[in-house]
Amino acid sequence: MKNPEEIFELLKNEFKDIIIGLEKESPTEPIVAIDPMQINKVGLFLRDNDILKFDSLMVLSGVDDANGTKVKDDDGAEMISGGTLSVYYHLHSTNLKHKITLKTTTPRENPQVESVYNIWRTSDWHEREAYDMFGIIFVNHPDLRRILMPYDWEAGYPLRKDYKNPEFYKGMKVPY
Amino acid sequence: MGLLDKEFSDGNIVIARVDDLMNWARLSSIWQLGFGLACCAIEMMATSASHYDFDRFGVIPRNTPRQADAIIISGTVTLKMATRIKRLYEQMPDPKYIISMGSCANCGGPYWEHGYHVLKGIDRVIPVDVYVPGCPPRPEALLEGLLKLQEKIRNESLRKKIS
Amino acid sequence: MALKTETMVLNMGPQHPSTHGVLRLELEIEGELILSVKPHIGYLHRCFEKHAEAMTYPQVIPYTDRLDYLAAMGNNFGYVVAVEKLLGIQIPERVEYIRIIMAELQRIASHLVAIATNGADIGALTPFLYLFRDREYILSLFEMTCGARMLYNYMWIGGVSHDIHPDFVRKTKEFIIHFRPTIVELNNLLTFNKIFIERTANIGILPIDTAINFGASGPVLRGSGLQFDVRKEDPYSIYNRFDFEIPTGKGLVGTVGDCWDRYYVRVLEMEQSLRIIEQAIDNIPGGDVHSAIPKRIKPPKGTVYSRVENPRGELGYFIISDGNLNPFRVKVRAPSFVNLELMGELCKGHLVADVIAILGSLDIVLGEIDR
């Protein structure tokens, strides 16, 4: 069983500059930050290596960091321009009982992250949901389309901090 | 039931108004479309189970809208689902009745403020006869809603319907 | 010259008597054989995560109730454990004991509904009525404590909302004495019934590697033979003080990992929950249940992911806090969301009627899939 610092050392030795760093500011667990377009290689190493054996992805979540500049729109609402969107991966090993958290950050204007569909099949629907709610494009995902909102929803990505509601959808009034 | 406890002096001839007879037949066997959406559906299932029986009022769940008299919308209605509910409503034959069960179907419920995908009340899409409040309503509240619907049917009249 | 054939697309639409809610399954069939199953979800998407960003930490708790509405105590438990980890506060012993008793009673109630609807979909309508009658006992225990039958808002951050009623201990013991023979009756009626075994044995076999790769959890994973329970792996609250076993599927009447195994794991789990309640009900320490509830809940900046064992599997809450009164991001890892992805794998090569049996054994609740 290894703790996150040891796992970070192993990854740093193997992959050198794809691993950006180890963030330790949260009160509970350290997070390993990784380059978004190289996460597939790191994931394969984490799953197949005998010392690590991370065979289960617990959850994959998209987050809107809301760290860009706030810009006023035409009708007075606040839009955010610039800044980043992040994806957090929580991995766990059923044999060796250790856990690790990974994080990738991508710019808000053109968010692209490599998909881990071929490593852990759990990520299939989780990535579709991150696309649906935040607009993050997962490269190499076989079937990236909306999952929770209607397939023809055009009003944007709902969980972003600057999302605005449409007035009508197919003749039905949306606000209260 | 007013018709059956009268004394029949003649043996086997009953004289009643057509309206009363038709309404009595309709309100004693309201067959509902089994349509449970969310948490209120579990309370509806508990109402049909043996503790608070629905069957003693003549209410049976049917599987298809073409054989149902009433539909109990129990649970939150989302925008994605509202188009399908409209289609189900149009497939039901007349006379049909709608019971809106629960706070979400009445007015959007706890999701009224930030729900971008929630339809704030099913009466924006189909006309409702009885509203049952609660989140979720107790089975006794749903039974009272059913009794109110029976009241409404008892006061219907064929003449007014056609005109 | 070969005969030209086509496959047919059959739609089990959002309104269906046996899909446990609003789920749409698109089946591609050739005669009666299934070639592929594509689930379509989102018909109950109620924007929980957007509400969580707009409410304060205690105000989110009623919304978590409505995620998996059949196991509302478990949802509350998971959220409250996550926020308490962020805050780093200590909970009084009395509160811990009460929370565990409520969570285990809720596990029994949820498994009763799962078994009843599983049987009702296949055609056995009698266990539905019998098990709902027994569920009413548990709901009256909950109603005595906090006033609500199904969606409680009971577990608060740092404590619980109401202390238990003076009659609660006596009535729970009466329930335990009443419930043990009910499980025997259920086994006679449904579990070892020849028709039920014909419908569910050797159907929807799930190998262990596929289960772990797809992220399955709960009775779905334990039915394939792996002894994995979050209460023993990652103990939260005071579960490490109680003595209970983890039942797994052994292929008693078929292959390991079929629908019957997943169903039988739920029956055995109900017995284990009774064991935990028996151990806890006599030893509830005294104290005040409201003493540790903070006045203003403003956790420090940070992230936490914590998981609990809900009746349907591993429920996880990923909370990011930025030091304000409202959470910055709350992501719910719902067990049924991950288990439903297995439908495409499990149904290949079976008949249309088996789709219902497999869906019933996966035990999904649309409230937490769509959030």
C-alpha cells in the first residue's frame, strides 16, 4: 500500500515532464496535476504496473474553475472569459487498497482532454456527462454526445458559472 | 352510494337520471395509467399496496394509455419528458381526468428557482383536474385527492359536456 | 440466393410498467434475440448540482434526500460524512449509534422494494404485497422519529435533527422479532421458487474483471464473487465496532454472477443488517444530539471525496469548497449511474423477456442516475 507522495515519485521518474506537480493545499488529500493531452499514457501505466495496479476509476468530474475575468454582457449578465476548466480523476485499487487523485486543467475557450475510455470503461458515461454539463471535448471518445439534457439543447452548457436560461423550449416556458 | 340504498317497492325496476347513473359508473372504476416519475411514484405504489388499498375504490393500474381513464402525474416533470406526456395525454380516450400529485407536478416544487431543466408545473402542458399538495403527499392525501375527483365526476352532466 | 433480412429496433419508451422509472431502452433485435441495448437517460434531470452551488451547506441536505429516494437516509449520511471530513469536527457517540441504526433500517426498507419490484416485473405479484406490508413497519419507525415517511432531512451536519422517541428501542426490537420469520417466508415464496429460478438463473452473467473495469459496486459486484464493501474497506462512522459478514454470490442455482446471485445477495444482506441493528440497539449511549452542530458552516478551502455504502452500491460525494457559505462544486457519484452502463454488456445474446429480469437485478433508481 503506497501513499500519494510515493506514487507521485514513481510517476515523476517514469514520465518526467508530463507530470506537472503535486498540489497539497487541501485539508484531506494531495492531488497530482497532469498535462491534459497525455493522460492516456499515465492512465495505462497506473493500471498495468504491478506495484500500483489501479484497476478501478471511482469518479471523473468536471469543474468550472471560474478564474477568468468577469465581463459584462449586453443584457447586464456576467460572462467569464479566459480561465480554465478542470477534470478530476479519483482512482482506487481493489487488491492493494490505495487511492490517488489526478487533475488536468484545460483552457476555457477550447477545452480538450484525452479520453481514458480504453483504460477504464467507467469513464464512458462520466465523460459524456462532463461534455454535456461543461463542454469539455474528450478526444478519442467513441460516442461523445449529450446524455442528460435533450439532444437538441442549444442554450449552452448548464453547469458553467455563467450559464443563462433560455425563455422557451419547444413552446414551454422555462423560468418560473 | 345513493342509488343502491333506496327501497325498491317494485322488485327490479330502478328509475334514475341518466347523468347520475353514468357518473356513478364512471367514478366507481377509475382505471389509472401506471405513470410514476420520481419519489411520489413510491408513495403511489404504497397507496396501491395492501396498507392503504387503492383497489377498494375501483382503481386499477393499466399499462397503456388507450385503456386508462385517469393519469396520476407523480413526480417531477422535466422538459425532456413533457413532450412525451403531451403525446400520452392525446392518446387517452375521452372522458379523461388528470391528477397532479406532489409539489413538483403542481408548480415545480423545490426545483423552482434554479432548475433549468424542470417544467414548473404540469399545467403548462395539459389541463389538470385535481392538485394534491405535499412533498411527497402521504397516501391518505392521495386518497383524498381521489375522493375529490369522484366529487367532481359526480357533478358532471352529459348535456354540458356535449355543448 | 440468401433471403434478405433486417434487424428491428424496438423502443421500450420512457413510459413502461417495468422500467423502474423513466428510462428509455433502445433494443436492436433479430426475432427475439437481442443484438444491442442502448439506454437513454435524462428524463428526470433535476439539476441537483446547480442547486447545490446556490444553497448553503445545510440547505443542500433535503435535495440529497431526493436523489435516491428509496434510500434517503443513506444519501444524507454520505453528504454529512463528507462535509464533516472537510470541517474536521468530532461527532458525539449517541449520534453515531443513531445514524447507523437508521442507515441499516433504511437498507432493509430499500432491499424490500428492490426485491418486491424485481419479483413483480417477472410476474410474481404476491411478494410485492407482502413485502410492502413489512416496509410499512419500518416507515412507521421513521415517522415516529422525524415525522416523515420517505424523505426525511434527518441527518444534519454535526448531528441529527430529532432525538429518538422513548418508545423507539422497544418498537425496533419488536420489529426485529417480527421480521426474521418474514425472510423465511420470502425464501419459501420467491427465492427457491422453480419459476423464479428458471427466469433468473444463468441470465446476465457478469464476470469479475468486467465488473471492476466498469466500476460496478454494491450487490451487483458482490454477486459476481468479490467481497468488497465500503463499510469494511474504508470504514466511516463507527462501523468497525460491529461484527457482520459480507455475503457474495456463489452460484447456488446457476452460474456465479447471474441475476439470481445478485438477488440472493440482497436477501442475505437484510439478515446482516438485522445483526448490526441488534448489536447497536441496546448500547445507545446518552447525550445530546445537537451539541456538535456548528452555528455557521464555513469549511476551509479544499476538496474531499468520501464514499458510503448505499443499498445500491458505492455512493460518493466530491465536494470542493472555496471558503464561502455555499459549496463551490458538489459532484455525486451515483451507484446506479455506473451500474446501468452494464446493460449493454449483460443483455447480449439473451431474449427480450430477459432484459426485464436483468434490469430488475441491477436495481436502478432514476432519481440518482439523472440527478
